[in-house]
Amino acid sequence: MPCCSAAPPPEGGGIEEGGHALKLGFGIAIHGIYCSWLLNPHDNMTPAVISESILQGQRVRLRPVQESDLPQYVAWLADREVTRWLAAMGTPPTLDDEYEWYERRRSDPDAVMWAIETLDGRLLGNVELRLNTAANRAEVGIGIHDRSQWSKGYGTDAMLLVVDYAFRELKLNRVELTTDERNGRAIRCYEKCGFVREGLLREHRLMDGKYGNTIFMSVLKKEWRARGRTAAA
Ligand SMILES: CC(C)(COP(=O)(O)OP(=O)(O)OC[C@H]1O[C@@H](n2cnc3c(N)ncnc32)[C@H](O)[C@@H]1OP(=O)(O)O)[C@@H](O)C(=O)NCCC(=O)NCCS
């Protein structure tokens, strides 16, 4: 059954209807035959329903994670080079672990997740928001698991879509993340998306026998509004 995320028109953005996709002025398409435009559409929607939104950027499309994606995730996550920066990742997950993760996330009212794919449908990884509705903020986690596709701008494009969605559609006030201070690619990606460093935990991580700092980064709604949604050069 198609699910939909309805959203108010973007500030200053045009809306055109094509098939059953509603294209917003800044490049996000929200698919769903039953879309309706309400004043605050997410009041009555669970994150599981919001996760059915399809967001399209310049380089990537974010779509719901499907069971058929899981074997590919398992194959990628067996590679230590891919998982070394993922704080939550211990031993490589089995297919059963991935199914469990998938079901847990789908039923978690505070989790919103998408698969990341290229515009021609090549799976790249996934991205998720973990909501704290009491404080109107979310933590974001992202992985381009196909490492042959790193540093091609996909992570930045996916992050821009998710952050824009968090502020514009979910009406959050703050999006935050943590990362290893040695993860230069990730930090550069996040800075291009407007995240600023705001603190650190010293020698918080142990990787390959060496301690490293965890850094905290965030972007606020007012900063996002001021900068627009494009990546910084
Ligand atoms: C982090 C990640 C999401 C970034 O996505 P990506 O598609 O590779 O990143 P992008 O291409 O959008 O941006 C990376 C930027 O960092 C730069 N970069 C690459 N390696 C770098 C390094 N060692 N130090 C500093 N900058 C680096 C790239 O040149 C690019 O900047 P540019 O566009 O100005 O040239 C992705 O690499 C990934 O999933 N990595 C493995 C898991 C991970 O680290 N997850 C995040 C955990 S917090």
C-alpha cells in the first residue's frame, strides 16, 4: 500500500504535479497517490509513515529501506574499512541481525530511515534520524556503505536532503551527530552541510589500538534558514 508524506509548500518554492509525484521547488519529490496538503501534516503521522517519503536531490534519491536491500548491506558491512568509523558497529552483522535491525527500526516511533541510492537506482547505503520529540531535535546517522562510491558527493547530497526534511517538514529545531575526530571525510561532508563543531569527548574511541576524540556537531534551524540548503564550497 503506498504511503505518503504530505507537506506544506516550501517557502518560495513552486510545486508542479507530475504523475503521482509532487515536485517541490528545491528538488524534493514526495511520492504517493494519496498525498494531501494539510497545514501541519505530521501531527497525525508516525515516523514509520514519514519514512515512506521519497526525497530526491542532485545526485541521490532517498527511499524506504526494503528487505531486499539487506543482503547487500550485510556484504558491505563485513568490510572493516567500511565499518571502522561506525561507532555502533561491533562484529559484522549477519543477515538475521540485519532483519532484526530492520524490524526494530520500522517499529520504533522515534526512528526515520531511508536507503540511499543513485538517481539511476544503484544502492549506496542508508541514513536515519533518531527523533527526540520532547526537545524537537534529532540525531542523524549516515553510511555510504559502498566504499567504491566515497567522495563523489553522495553523502553530502543525502545529508542535505535529510537535514532539509528535518527542518522544513518535521519542523525540528536542531539536528546533531557525533563522529570520530580522525574521520576527515565525514567531517568535511558535515561541514559542507552546515554542521559546526560544538564539543568533544577526549580519547573516547579506541580504534586500531589508538584512542581518538569523539566530536559533537550540530546545525540549528535558524542557521539552516540563513544559509539555504546548498552545500558550502
Ligand atoms: C562519511 C560519508 C557519509 C561521506 O559521504 P561521501 O559521499 O563519501 O562524502 P562527500 O563526497 O559528499 O564529501 C566528502 C568530502 O570530504 C573530502 N575528503 C575525502 N577524504 C578526506 C579526508 N581524509 N580528510 C578530509 N577531507 C576528505 C572529499 O574530497 C569531499 O570534499 P570536497 O567535496 O570538498 O572535495 C561516507 O564516506 C561514509 O559513509 N563513510 C564510511 C562510514 C562513515 O564514516 N560514516 C559516518 C560516521 S559518523
